[in-house]
Amino acid sequence: MKSCIDPDILRRVVGDDSELLREVLEDFVRHAQSQITSIHAAFADQDAEQMKIPAHRLKGSASLVGAYQVVDALMQDIETSANAMLGLLPDPCA
């Protein structure tokens, strides 16, 4: 199975310290879960503004550990969600 986290990027952040590696990955997973929950809540509330902060935080932390697939998927999901929300909102020029 291919890793979703780039080990070279992660090693640049934590070095070869296995305990620090474990801590960083555990923190990343908790943080990612929290931010995803916030993104889902903002989407359910149709609040695009409240979606920005957790999406930005998740993208940043995923990039830090080399979880580029998360970043790519997140950006696709955000674009899809934003387009859906824009379709639900009235046209301000109409």
C-alpha cells in the first residue's frame, strides 16, 4: 500500500526521532479530524466564511507532514462544496 504521507517531508520536520514522529502524526490526525468536523459543520450551515479557517489550517498541517493527497482531495472537496454553495445562494447581481 502506498503511503499517503511523504516520509521524506516528515523526516525533514522531525528528523529520525521515532517518538517525535509518533507525536507529530498523532497530533496531525487529531487536528485533521477536528478541522474536517468544522468544515462539515460550516457546509451544513451553508457558511462559506466559516469554512475558510479550518480548510486553511488543514491544508497547512497536511502540507507540513507531507500528506499531499489530503491537500489535493481537500481542495477538490472545497471547490465542489463552494460551487454547490454558490449555486444555492441568490445571485447578488440579479
